[in-house]
Amino acid sequence: MAAAGWYHRDISQVVAEELLAKAGRDGSFLVRDSESVKGAYALCLLFQRNVYTYRILPDDEGLLSVQTIQGIQAKCFRTLPDLIGAYQHPNNGLVTPLLHPVQRARPDEDSGELGRGRGLCQAGSGEGPAELVTLPADGEDARGWGHTGPCPGAAPSSRTHIPQQLHQRLQEQIHSSPASDFMGFMAEYLTHHVQLDLEALCHGHPQLRHLSTALVTACRALHSEIDFTLAGLETLARVFDPPVSPRSPAREQVSDPQSAGTPTACDTAQTHSKEPTSPVPPCCSKNIHPPPQGFLSSDPDLELLLNKISTVNHLLSSLEKKVLKSLQEMVTRHNLALPSMATAPPPAARPLAVQNFEVKVGKSQRAALTVDVESGTVTVTKRGSSSPEEVIPQDKILQLIKYQSVQSKVRLVCARENQKSLSRDFIFPSARKREAFCQLLQLMKIQHSNLDEPELISVYVGTWNMGSTPPPRSMASWLTSRGLGHTQDETTASIPHDIYVIGTQENSLGDREWVEFLCASLKTLMAIDYRVVALQCLWSIKIVVLVKPEHQRRISHVHTSSVKTGIANTLGNKGAVGVSFLFNGTSFGFVNCHLASGSEKTHRRNQNYSDILHSLALGDKHLGGFDLTLRFTHLFWFGDLNYRLDMDVQDILTHVVKKEFQALLAVDQLTLEREKNKVFLRFSEGDISFPPTYRYERGTRDTYVWQKSKPTGMRINVPSWCDRILWKSHPETHVVCNSYGCTDDIVTSDHSPVFATFEVGVTSQFVPKEAPGSSPEALACIEWESIEVILKTTSRSKCYIEFHSYCLEEVQRSGENTFQNCDIPGFLKLGWSSKHLPVLNPILPDLEYLGDQHLLLSIKGVESCESYGECCLALRSAIGTTAQQFETFLFHRGEETGSVRGWMRVRVPRGRCGTRERLYEWISFEEEQEEDVEPAAEPPMCPKPPPQRLRSRPRSLPEPATGYTNPAYFIFEGIP
């Protein structure tokens, strides 16, 4: 089946329909993997411009059959090609015979798919030796010696000559030996990592860690094959063991490998559990022995196999010594020894103290605001006065209102004893100072709230391409969000966050070494021993999640995953790592990625994003059929996304000097691709008010280096915002980006570290006052008046809707659609009336509980049970006695596949309507209309809320209808 051209593996429904539309002939077909049933397939067939999808299911014996209507006997086949061959004949139950297979397109160069081998492909046609295609050496991964810390006394030519010379030797050897995946790994090592081992050797570290990693990775397939073979040999050897007494202790022991002639599977398993410290896989160096002298085999093939195993054992055992000796000679020959480097002591942590703010009251009066978080008071003192005018306890502060037109102005609403309330306006010197004041008041409210579980937490997200060099001794500016852009004020920079998520790329440190370094850095800065929630690595791509000790018990359901998107999607030099978990009742997802490099590789980066979105296994496994971006309350996606600026380098530099970042964002590839709905649909990103973070000259942040000499010529890497942080949250949840910027004092890499901090609302386990189901009237219900769906598809299939939610005991399903319109080519309009939509009963009826819940909807075809699109709806805005309209987008595998709208109502029984104000709801936004005050000369805050007269903090609200990009929406609505 692997050779069948009509089998397209895991492409999406949208891609399948596009391929069939291009084919254009009735009877055109292809087969893809089913998205709803593991191990099943979807047969897509074109007839009269419509695509029909049939599901092919395996039975308990592995026989395949096309799913049929109940009562009709299914035809079973042993293989997929047999099934396809049978249905190429008429009158077999399909709408038309399978006539014209749609072949898989050959991967082009831009897609990066250079064959199934790792860095290898067959060039030309006919017989002949395979041509080795070396891995692309880009500006991030192929570090020249001038970028990894030049060695004093070494000529510039010698810095790059050594890797090139070794790589040339490998290419010469390829012509006399067969090309293989192993050679691809060795080309990767010689191209990108041998210089790192050389540098480590210059520092006096002869471990050759990168060679070890390359060999272990290259021998991974050999590992699995040996494990499989050893298990069988061990079983066979035990068959011929001498009989032992049932009471003999020897029966409980593993037979001696010397006597049995076979290593034990237990030994092999133990070696796998250890972190490799040498380039030799433990099972090869320890368990496989050369054949004994005088060994005579009755079969020459078996004797040849034993000789080969012995040779592999010898080469792996001696290879590291040979490489080490060669590199040591090169160090001596090229005078590459490095002197020892002195390290500066870490800066002292700044404790949080009472903070003072100079403000203007009214038009000209000056005053000082003193915030004491520990005592829970705000003191107002007029300038020139020795005594405070007023001391306001935190429990008397009813509301904090931020003005939007004047981002340095705030209104404080306080309770008074014989009055309803009193409002006072204060104008700060800058918007940053105002934000620091608001954050301190928020922290004060949290500390004095006496809540058992938090309702608001702070999340730090950082990303940094380390350039395969060790980090500086201090990373204080990165971990405290100080530098350029929208940064933290010095008064709040030392406030510790609840969660730290650190993503790195090209991180050459060991996993344990990196985690210990992060924990020690945070302890120095915050005086807190943060606990490790998760660590996930893919080669040099790493993600670490740390939490405060008091939150460790609140973390559950931790999952990690990784996806390779390097050459042929098998190399881990590019790809993503992810972590997901629950914080009490709120789900979080974090993805750190390193996408394809090169200004011309925009399409490849988009494909990387799609592959990661489809393959990353995170979150609740019951939501595996949903788009990854819908599985979490909050999803943060960051890393070296590698999108570039499409502008001449000199023009870029001119705009950077003038800080004209909007002109550069207009040609930013990520911005443009997001506007085209190619990637990161409905994600948010903070305002970028910092210079491009790549490609700096190492050792300084004053100079960009955009030229790099390559064997193929000069490569141009224009300054770009490669390093980004984006997020996507469920509708009507609370998330605010408080900072987004980069450091300006960490110069070891050609990338600057990027940071973002967030204020995130979280939920906890709800405890109802009454037991659920104690009385019939104590049930809430979710009712539907109608639902209307527009799909971008050429299918004419009937559909149904699945309803998923943590507030439901089980998945619910609607009936088939009662209305269907396919008048617009390429689009399908479906409708459901209330009679065909289920009434949903949440497990708890309390309004406070339901206000935090969401529904996930999936539109599925009746015949194929494959999803055409998914969406998320919040229950909060639908609670009441009258139905409320909703409308939002449908997504599937990162693509916008349609839109959905309708009317819903969430009924809450009497006696269960009690609620309370959340800690994050006491801060509001208001437009300034009374007086014209000069705004502060600072970049706009992140994100800027939409203008409204008065409302609570910005939420992730559903988009209005005018935001639809689905053209069928306007066609069906009669809008020109």
C-alpha cells in the first residue's frame, strides 16, 4: 500500500477536495487516513463536481470494508489495494466506480521534502549511485566559527575550514559507499555540530557531546532492531536451558549471558532508561560480544552476520577515541586554545517594597500615591504636605477604571461611610507607571482576598534562540521582562510570576544542566524554589514549565509531545515541543517551535505550522478529533518562527534607526500570512514596539549582520522579527498581555531573547451549595432554537453536530440537518431546527459554575463521520430566559472551513442564580470624553481594548459578522 500513489496518508478533508477539484473528472478518487477512527481510512470520490467520502474500517481480524448502511452485507478485503481494485468495477454500491486515481504530488524543493531519507534523495532517473544532498545551512543552524565565539589567535579561514574539510571528506567517501539515513545524520553533524565539539575541546571539555548525540540518534533504528532480535534469541535460548528445580533460586534469576550466548532483554531495557553518556548505545557496547574464537557455524550467512555485529561493536567503541584524537590534533595545529573566562557574580534580587508614584490630581495639583501591598493600603499625600491626605484600605476600593484615550490616567472608585462612593482621577507620568500601579493594586487584592483557590494568576512566557552557545551568567533582564518594547516597570519587575514557561532553540546545554540553571536563576531573582512541572526536548529545542511551590498541587493531567519538521519530517533540527496541563479547572497548552529558515521559505513555514498543529499530541485525549487550538482554555505558541521581512536590507535598517516599526510590520511575513488566514487563525499577539530580534552581531546589540558566506555563495539574512509569542483563548475568558518585548543586554547569540507576561483568569473545582439532582427543578438546560452552518466544501453529505463539554456527562449528538443549500459552487449551507437539536443538561445547575463553561461543536458527515469543522461557544453570554444569538468560525486542522451561527439559551433554575464578582472584574475601561488631556508619549498598551464607554476588562469575545472571510457568508446573505 505504501507504493500506491492514490494513498495520501494524513491529508485533511480540505486538501483532499482541492486535489479532486484539480483532477476534475468523474470517478477521480484518493484515499487518506481517517481522522475519526485510528487505523481506518477515508475514500474520497468525485462525481458531478461533488466529493463523496466513504469510511473504510478494519474489523477484529484486520479485514477492510467500506462502511455500509445497517443491514447491508459488507465486502471484506485483506489489503487496501484489493479493496480499491474491487471498487473499480461498477455496481458495487458507490456513487460511481473508482476510475482515475489522484496521485500524490512529488514534494518540491520549497516544501523541504527531500525524500524519505534524512537529508538524502535520489537524483536523476535510472540506476546509479545515490547522490548525497547535504542539509541546508541557514543563518540559524549553520553557525560559522565567527558566530560561536572565535578562538584567539586563530585565523578566520581556519575557523570555517575544518568543518568544510571534514564534510568534503564525507562526500568523497559517499561515492564509494551506499548512501543511507546514517550518512544524513553524519552530514548534519559535520555541517552544524562538529565546530561545537571543537569549541568545547578548546575549553578543555573532551566529551564530544554532539558526536554522542549524533551517533545515538543515528543508531536508534539499530537499537530497536537489536531489541526485537534479542528478545527472540533470548526466548529461543531459554528453550534449551538445562532443567532446574522449581525451588531453585536460579529459576528466579536471568540466565547468564555467557552461558546462554544471548543478552537479556532486562539488561537492554535498563540501558534504554539511562541518559547516554557515550556515543556507543549501551546494548551495542555491553551486550553484543564478538563471536568466540573457533566458533564454527553451519551457515555462512549466520557467520557473516556475527562478523558484522562484531565489526559494528568495534567501530562504535573506537570511533569516539579516533574522533577525539583527530580534533585534538586540529586544535593544536590551528592554535585554537581558549583562555579561561571570568564570570561576574549574579545581581542581587530586589525585594518588593512600598512603592511611591508621582501623580497629577485635577488640572495642576501634584500628589504622591503610596502603595503598601503587605498592609493593603493606598495613601494619598499632597505635594508639600507632611501628613497624608487620605489612607484607603484595599477593601474600600470598589473599582479601578482605566482611561483608553489617555493611557496614563486612572480613576479610583472608593466606598465612603455616609456616601455611596467617591471617585478620584489620577494622571501618571507614563502609561507604564499606570500599569505598575494597577498591577500592585491587583496583587494587593489577591493577597488580601482570603480565597482558598486563586482566580487570577500571572504567566511568563519566554523564547530564545541561543545560537548553540552557553547562556550568560545572568539572565535577569529576560526573566524580569526588562529591555525594549512594552516592558515591566522597575517597581513591578521583581514580582514573581506564578508560572514560568521557557522555550529555547539551538540550546546546546544538557537537559538537567539547563533546568538547574533556570531554577537557580529564578531563586536568585525571586528567592523562590520553583518546581519543575515538565521538560520536553527535541534535539536542541526545549521547553521547561516551572511553578511556584504552592501551585504544584493544583497542576494535573500533564502531557508532553514533540513533532519533527526537519527534512522529510524526520530530522529534529526543526520542529516543536509542547506541554499541556490543568491548573485546577483551567486547561493550558504551550508550544515552542523552530520553523524552517530562509526568506524564501514562507510556504514551508506555513506547512511546518500545519504539521505541528495536526501531529502534536497534547490535551485531553477525548478531544483528539478537535483542532489543537480549541482543546485548551488558553494556548500559547512561541519560538523561532523564522518569518522574515520582505524589504531591502538598507530600507529595513533605516526604519529600525527611526523606530518606524509599523512600516516594517507591513512587510512582515507572519503578519501577511495571518492576514491571509494561512497560519495562526484567530491568534492574538501583543503590539511590537521593539526592533527586530534577528540577526545581530554576537557580542553587541548595536549592529545587524545580514551577510553570511556559504559554499554556494553569499546568503542574505535581513533583520527580522523571527522570535514571536502568540496566544489563543476560549471566548469570554480573561487574559491580558501586560508586557511584550526583548532584552538589550544578552548578546551571546545572534537572536535577542523575547518575553511576554500575561494576567490569566482561572477557575477551580466548583462546590455547589446543594447536591446535584436533589430535585427535578434543580437542573439547568441548554436549549437551541436553530443552528445554521456554511461549509467550504464540494461535498453534499448530510451532517450532524457533536456537542462536547466538561459540563456534560457524555458527548451529545444532533439529528441530521433539516435544511440544505448547495447553490453556491464550493460551499454547502446546512440548517437544523430546534426539533433536531438536543436539549443539553449540565452536571451542575449553578450560574456561577455555568458562567465559566464552554461547548465544543464538531460538524460531521453522516456517511464518513469525518469532521468538516469545529468551534467553541461560551455559555456565559447565553444565560438567561431569552435566546441569544451566537456566530463564530469553524476550524479544522488550522484552516478556516466555514462559519456557524444560531440561537441558544441557558436556563438556570431559581435558587441557583447566585454569583459573585471575580478579582479581575473590578478593573474596567472607559473612554475619556470630559476633557482633552495630552496622552503619554509611549507606545500603545498591549493589547489595546476596543473602544467602549464602560466595560469590564477585555475578553476574548466572538468576532462580529463583518469579520467573516468565508465568501459564502456574504453570498448567502445577499451582501455584494
